[in-house]
Amino acid sequence: MGTVANVALINPPPISGVFHHHPYLPMGLAYLAAVLEEKGSQVTVLDCLAEGIDQNQLKQKLATINPDVIGINSMTPMTPSTLMAARGAKEACPSAAVVLGGPHATFMDKELLTVEPAVDVIVRGEGEVTFAELTKRIVNNVGLNTADGITYRHQNRIVQNQSRDYIQNLDDLPFPAYKHFPLEKYRLFGKLFFPVITSRGCPFQCNFCTTSRILGKQYRVRSPQNIGHELELLKREYGADSFTFYDDTLTLDKKRLYDICDEIKSRKLNIPWDCQTRADKVSEEMFTKMKNTNCQQVFFGIESGCQHVLDAVNKRTTVEQNESAIKMAKKSGLFVAISIILGYPGETAEMRKETFNFIRRVEPDDVYLCIATPYPGTELRKEVEQLGYKMSSDWSQYDTTTPVFENPLLSGEEALRLRKEFYNRFYSPKYVMRHMFKRNFYSRVMSRVAANHIVWRIKGR
């Protein structure tokens, strides 16, 4: 049977020591915890962000737990705090293997191992099977040279093993173990939102996105029955107030979408849910079906109101398709949120004007106005490098709200000004009143968000 592994999983504290409310549960860590427990490991989750555990307290807790393996979440803007947590972990538990995983670690594996001696192993890509096997090898003193999907340090050199094959049957995965997380800390205006992923892989390759480069181009899916079981569990065991489907394109397969809706309906879940999708993968019939099972919000990655920019980001949609999809969704009574990228290389002031005119024309219910961010692993990053634009090496700034490269067509100051002015206009008292009294769950939440923005703006003056 081998030795039982004692594993600590960490959502690292902010490097600033200032803790902000974060309503999004770390689903990746919850999946890892569930898989490790299924394999017989003893698991402790230290959700520092939610529980207000600072770096010193983290070290104290790790010393008490004395784990064999310490896994740390690694998203790009969290990199400084992730590396600080790794150093603290190695100080507290010198004999433990410190492992990083996540999107940033996947693409920056060799660099991270080079700059931070406290990190022993990087898990690349889809992490559940790789991390479970790695843990077993570590506690049983089995070599790492034949473990797929990892990069590690061996005798003062960095070894990058071959990539692991993707999990083909996603139903084999246990449901995320949210029992390890302080769920009350994740409430937003008293409501508990649960993330759900029903598929992995993306057949589209937008230049700003890493999904297909981490999880592959092949579209792999969970069965509607398996999804229904998880949704029922989230409602029964954890008191979910809402489900957020994290799939890049939930509506990619029409029949499968309808089967998921039927599962929601037959189980009488009656909980608001939302999803994201593409404008070229929807129809009025779909929206009606979704609305009948209490879907209340749909999110479109619109990216731009200018066809030139859409083509530049390899979105493979048209301005007309985007406008039509938004109108269809609104007509169906759904709350419509969209994402827009500001300052993509080559975007001129006239092109931005087209985008802002597009937003005014289609009147979405919410807008995520993101500043173009060249994340590691993206085609966008390659473009910025080829253009010779200076990029920030401060990973904490890679949050889509901060300019991180010098764009000759849009200065960082101008980007921030445009974004600030946009939200000051968009989240108006009229917006608050329009959404406050709607029956839609997301309208009521966003009316509170908008009201808070107005209060913050007034206090800021």
C-alpha cells in the first residue's frame, strides 16, 4: 500500500498583508484535495486569502502540520506571494517537497525553479493525476524521472519531463472537496456562488488566452448526469445560492447543453445560474431552454466592437454576430455581461471609439473592461515581444486592470483614465435604480456593486 502522504495545499496570502474579500472559491485546489483524499492522503488546506492567514502564521501552521508535500497555487498576479509562501514553507518544513502548479507555473516552470530554490517541483497543465502520482512517489522515495507532467530540480540542473496525457473521462474525477474551505468567507452580499466546470479543453485559440494551451484543443466533457449529481450536492451539502459554470463555451454542444438543462429541471434545483459562451454558439431556442431552468446571466467574450481588433485577437466572430447574440440574450430576459479588451497591440483611438459606440448601442448589463495583458503562454505575449514593447516583470500587476506593457498607441495613464471614466459613467445612479428592483438575481447583486462604486467614487473625491 505504501506510506500515507501528509499533504498541505495552500492558497497563499497576499504579499502586501492586506486581505480583500474574494468571492471566487479556488476550484483547482478543491479538486486536488478531493483526488488526494480519494488516493488515501491526509489533506490540510490552508486558504490564507479567505482566512486572513499571513506569511508568519502560515509558517507556524505548516510547522505544526509537518507535511510531506506542500502544494501551492500559482496564478500569474499571485506569483510574488506564491514564491514568498514557498520560501516560508521550506523554512518551516525543510524536508517537505514544495510543489507549484497552475497556469503561471505551467509556462514559467524553468524560470521559477531557477529564481526560487525553495521550489522543488512544478506540476504542469492538468494537475490532478500528476500531483497524486507525484505525492505517492515522494512519500515512497520513488524517482521522479519517469513521472509525466512535471519539471523539477535534480543535481543542480532543471529537468522537464514529457507532458502528461489529458484526462479523457472527466467523470472519473471526484467532486471538488469544498469541505476544506471557510465557505462563509466567500459570501458576496450574503450569497454563496459555487464554480462548476463541466468540460475541459477549447477548440478555439484566442491570442490572449491560455486555456487551449494548458488543457488542450480537444473538447472533453463530463456527462450531464455527473454534473447533475454535483449541482445537487452543492445545494444540499453546502447551501449554494448560485452556480457559475466556468466552461469557456458551455453552449458548444447544443444537445449536451439541453441535457444539462434537463438535469437541472428534473432535480428541481431552482437555483440561479450563469455561464460564459461565444456569440457564434447561441440561439434564441438555447436561451429559452436555459432561462426555463433558471439561467439568469450569460457572459460573452466580445473583446471589441471593431472587426480589425477581433481579427487581430483571432476571435473568429464578427461585430454583427456579437451584436445579434447580445440582443437575443436580452430579449430572452437574461442579464448580459460582456468582456472588452482595451489596448490590444495595433488598436487605434478610432478603433476604441468603435468599441465604446458598440457598448452604447447594445447596452449590456455589465462590462468587464480589461486592459490587454500578455500572460505567459499566450500568443499576445509573443506579439508584444516581437514588437519590442517593454513589458513589466512585476507579475503582481498582471491583473487585467493594470497596464503592463508600453503601448505606443495607448499610454498606461490614458488606459487607466479611459477605464475609470467608463465605469464612472456606466455605474450610475440610474443603473442602480434600473437593476435594484428586477427579479433577476444578478441584477440585484450588480445594483449593490454599482452603489458601492458610487460611494467609493464620492469618498475618493
